Amino acid sequence: MFMEWETVIGLEIHTQLATKSKIFSGASTTYGAEPNTQACAVDLGLPGVLPVLNAEVVRMAVMLGLATHSTVAPRSVFARKNYFYPDLPKGYQISQFELPIVHDGYLDIELEDGTIKRIGITRAHLEEDAGKSLHEDYHGMTGIDLNRAGTPLLEIVSEPDLRSAQEAVAYMKKMHALVRYLGISDGNMQEGSFRCDANVSVRPKGQAEFGTRAELKNINSFRFVEQAINYEVERQIMRIEGGGSVVQETRLYDPNKGETRPMRSKEEANDYRYFPDPDLLPVEIDAAFIETVRATLPELPDAKKARFVEQYGLSEYDAGVLTAAREMADYFEAVVAAADGQGKLAANWVTGELSGALNRADLDITASPVSAAALGVLLQRINDGTLSGKLAKQVFEAMWNGVGSADAVIEQQGLKQISDSTAIEGIIDEVLARSAKQVEQYRGGQEKLFGYFVGQVMKATQGKANPQQVNDLLKQKLDKS
């Protein structure tokens, strides 16, 4: 009998916090430095050194807790997670175990059918990152770069509430947008600032008990998360249906082969021999501190989306696209301000022409050659009748290529729209005079020919005639018998 399977997924998202120095030392966190130039005595685990907690990481963790409707613990404790690995010089990682700084929250995600699903957040705890093992260019040996050692991380652990790879990606994207809105992480996935482990299992549909899970480690792109989970789900189902069983283990995803492979057997908490770090006092947070942090929270994505719908009359979809990243939302509002409040027109251009150009050039909106203020002026020229939509696209292209401002391009290229009804009327009369046969056919019922006349007028004016006036005047003249 064919069995239906249900996928169960929980994500552990590792977010690098955007502090200038490390979580327990004053060493820099700047990315891209020469190996081992940003690892101080504390990061190297030299004898006699003591960690000192960076207060900024506490503030950032509280921000995330408040933004995810979580409980911020009045008392949290750092623990030592003991294991040996070459890139962990102390022989333990300082993390939080039984008493994390944030717990019991949620994040709402929007599914493909438009429904909202609530994903529980079990906990978010602070910890230090390990160093990095380098395997290339060492001819069978491994190099160790300890620049990352001690970099502050916030590990955000979801409940096993996700039921498909698509839901996992939606949740990960929402969390990515949130940490960037809060300004607590740059979210740069290529640099390892935002990555996740996915705990994946399957069970027969209707069964309450969870299946045996595999943990997919260190996935650093939305596309790879989806591919890795889909592969792993299929692997587990085939294994069970083939008479085997799923082994609890840690696996790596190989994007080149599109498959997961075993890394090591899955550790349990007792394998790490957690105990409170004797060098660090418990973190105590009072209500006054929480309220101080709350006062600094920016407008969050869901609230901004609702405001864009209400204030600018946008569709839910357009508002969602524009608020997916804080930089996009800020750019859009700057365009609206420069375009005298033309919200819908600004949304159409930012999500259409501008986004298309950015995608083709593989640029982030922060690197757009056309500033928000410059685009706003272009939209003013559409609104005041100087440009038609078609001519505006020509002007935008010139602006994108660095020719100059909208007004400068209009002047240089003589692109001002013809809105003089007398001039347009004269051109229409010429077109109708040389199209007597088509006029007769139109008046005989072939109304589809209207587009032909519009095309002829636009051609005669090199696309500069005001389209609305052309339509209105043509209709008046053609409908006269």
C-alpha cells in the first residue's frame, strides 16, 4: 500500500552579530583580514587570559527577543561546550545551554497560497564562533585561521514546525530580513554571517511521534537549503520504504553533486559535558534595560508592509516585495518623497524597471546608479505630463548609464512629450487623410484598427505625443461620421 509521508523540519540559524569586536575580547571582527591577524590572546585560549562579555551582544540579543515576541530571560548563563577540534584552541566553546538569553517566541511566515503560518522559536542563545580549517593549497595538510574564533553569534532555534523545504526557506528569508531590519547582523551569507543547520525527519502522515532526524550542517544559501532538504527527505523515505532505517547523524550538503553525505554520528548534549563557565558571571537583565532596548526598535517588516498598503494604496504583493529588505523599503520611501507622494507610480517603477536593471547588472539596491532622489524627479516628469511612460523608460536607461539627471537627458535628447492638442490634432489629420481606406473600414465596424491609427500618430511624433490625448482626439475624429 502506498504510504503518505510528512516532513518535519527545525532550523538552527547562526547569525553573526554586527559588533566591531568579538564577544569576549577586543579583537576586530572585520571580514577578509589576513589569516590569524585578528586573533588575540583570549581568542587563542592562551593560559591565564579571561573572557570579558561584550555588552553590545546582549543588547542585540534582546532586540531579537522583542522582535520575535519572545521571553527575554532575566538571568542567563554561559556554559562551556567541550569538544576537540583543531580550530577550537581552548578545547571548548563558550555558549549558552540550560539558561539561554531568549526563549519561547514565534515568527509568522507567509506561505505560497497567502496563508500565514506561525513558527515557534524555542530559544536564541549567545555563543562564540570557532576558527576555520583551510584544506586548499596545503598539499595534504590543513591550515587553521583563527580570525573567526570568538566572533559573536546568536543561534536561533526553531520548533520542528516546518513541513516542507519551501516553508523552511520562507522562514529563513523572514528571519534574514528581520536581523537586517534590526541592524544586528549584515546577513551576508557569502561571508558566513547568516547560515543554518537543518534538522530533517519524516514520519507517516498522521503519526504523532517524530521520526529519526538527520542534521544538515552549515548551509549558507536559500537555494541550497531547499535543495538539501528536498534531497534528504527523498533519501530518508527511500531508505525506510526499502526496509532500512534512518540513522541519527550529522550530514553535509554537497551543492556540486546535489546530495547530502555523512559527516559524523549525531552528538547528544551529554557528549559535550556542558557546565557553567567559571570565568563568566550570569547575565542579569532588568525590565528597565528591556524597555530601553524596546524604545530603539525600528518599524519591523510586517508593520511596514501593513503601512505601505494603507498609506500608499499598494497591493499586498507589492508591499511584500518592497519591505522584504530594509534597504529596498528605505529606497522606495525616498522615491515617494521625491516624487511628491506618488506611491503607486513609485512602487511600479521600483519593483519593475529599477529591479529589472539591478538584476541584470547583479547589483544590490544600495549600489544603484540611479539614486532614489533622481528616480523621484523622473516620476515627477511622468506625472506632470513632460514624459510618457515609454519615453520615461528611455530616460531611465540614459540615467542608468550615467548620462545625467532626468531633466538633463530630456533636454539633451529632445524627449519632451508633445501635449499641445493643436499640434497633435494636426498630425492626426495628416494620418487620417492618408489612411482613407482604414478610416472607412473602422467606421464600418472594424474597431480593432484603432490601434493602427494610434501607432501611426506615435510613429509620426517619434513616440513623443501624449498617449492619452492621442487616444481621446482620435476617438473624437473617427467617431464623427
